[in-house]
Amino acid sequence: MTDIVDPTTRSRMMAGIKGKNTKPELVLRRALHAYGLRFRLHSKRITGAPDIVLPKYKAAIFVHGCFWHRHFRCRYATTPSTRPEFWEAKFEGNVARDNAVKSALLDTGWRVATVWECALRKPKQVEEAALQLKDWLPTPLREIEIGEGQLGNQIG
């Protein structure tokens, strides 16, 4: 299938995709703040510049888009039909980088949470994800993943 817009328009559209302060990130931050949690944003001092950093708990929270970070078995993790080789390489690079950052953080004693955008689509889901994170912070568990259909997969 061919693209429905010209290359210049497509380039402008892709350049407009944000990496910080996305809607899923903002709604989660609002919910965490309502629970009384205080955090830092996009700290470049920490490996991978996590979206949300809770220094008190030495916890890093990443809010991942299902499309860009390839949420496994998620209906939003589709692959474009044009230039599939390019997209596969792009997605593989993203996943490899995410895994390397997570491993580096865990190796240095940080706790890591990954919240997928599909778990933040409805207000009730946002509330559940924030509550799950709030309950996870004081536990000894090092890693948690929150996504649609997998709310609160605690990894260890």
C-alpha cells in the first residue's frame, strides 16, 4: 500500500511525534501526584533518562508507547506495511535499547517499572496503574510491568 501523503508531509508528521510529556505520561504523573508521590522528570543523570524518577525509592518509571516499543501481543503494536525492513530494524533497535537500559538500571540497584500506553487509555485504567505503582514502591520487588491485560506483572 502506498502512502497517502507526500514525503515532505510525512516527514513533518513524524517529526511532530513527541518523546517527552506525552499524554499517557502526563495522565500517569497526575495520578501519581494525587497519591502524594513526588518525583523528578527525565533525569539525564540516570541511565536512559526515565520518564519519572522517584529518588526516595530509587525507582525509575518508563511510560512506553505500544507501537514504538513493541508491546508484546498488544493490538496497538502494529507494523506499517510500507518499508517493513526499515520498521523491523527500527523496532528491534528500540527494544534492544530498552532492554539494555533496564539491565543497566537493575545492575546499579535501581528499581524499574514499565507502564505501557494501552494501560493508560481510560481514567479507571490510569487510576489502577497508579495504585499498582504506589503499592509496588515500598516492596522489595525490583521490577514491574503494567499493560492492558497484564496489570501488575511483578517480575522480581
